[in-house]
Amino acid sequence: MISNERPSPYGHRKFEHAHEHKTHFNEDTLKIEKVQIERKTFIFSLKENPKGRFLRITEDVGGHRDMIIIPASGLDDFKKVVELMAQISKEIPIRQPSEGTQQKSEVQQTEPPKPSQ
């Protein structure tokens, strides 16, 4: 034992995963839609449980799944942001990577050229 460590008054406890403590509610599925984009499948599930309605968005890529949950109270704001991003994506031209450089996944801000003196 390191000198600044003290034994727990509760004894030795094994590591517990955060998801083991979640309370599970029965969920009713109100609507499901799937969208296939390139190699990804997005599943949009509108659900309801005793805490309220929510949208679960699941991304499936080759069997690996990630998901986010958006409370129904935030769906209008979420929709506005997605519509804004879709519009901006149409307006900004796609950059072609120059020879010998790798394409970066994030958008870089460009500064206007400085006037020569």
C-alpha cells in the first residue's frame, strides 16, 4: 500500500460499470425509421417511457453501435440545427485535397491574404 492510501471502510469493492446502476423503464416504440448512408445505417426510434418521449438515434457501422437520445422537448431545436448544417453543407464548396496532402476531417477557417507592403 502506498503511504497516502487508506483502506476503504467498506472493504474491497470490485469495479462496477456505470450502466449497471441505470434504472430501466419499459419503453413503448411509437415509430421507427431506418436510413442507409454509405456504409452506415441510422435507426431513428421515437419512444416513450414513464419519464416522457424521446428520439433514440442509433448508428450502426459493421455491427458496432453508438446511440444518442434526444428528449422530445428538444426535437425542434435539434431539427433547426440539422437543417442549418444541411444548408451550409450545400453552400460551401467541397475542398479538393492538393497533391501530397491528406484530407482533414474538420473544416478549417481560411484567412484572407494579407496585403503586401
